Amino acid sequence: MGNSELAVSNITRLMEQQERSFAWLSRTTGIPYKRLLAEVKNQTTPMKLDTALAAAAALGAELPALVAA
């Protein structure tokens, strides 16, 4: 997904603001915990579009807001 670094930064910021954990995000989105860690926390794998969409929905944001500067 293009702009994945910006999306990761915004997802992480929203999680901190809402005091949410990766475990919560995993449970809420149905995305495996290890995949979230690889795509969002550790950034060892590029973020997939479905991850970004699910995270945005869980955090009450829209995808364009996550990838906009």
C-alpha cells in the first residue's frame, strides 16, 4: 500500500490517543496479532490495504485521513 509509513504513524498516534493496544486492535479487527505487529509496530512487512481499512474503522477514522499529510 502506498503511503504505508504515514498510515502506520497515524494509526499508532490514534492508538496512543485512545489508549488502545495492539491486542485490542487485533481483537476488534480480526487481524492476527503477529501480523499487526509486523505491519504496524515493527514495520517489517509493508502494511496491507485491508489492515489499514480495518484499523481505520476500529479507531473511528477514515482511510484517507490516515494517509493524508
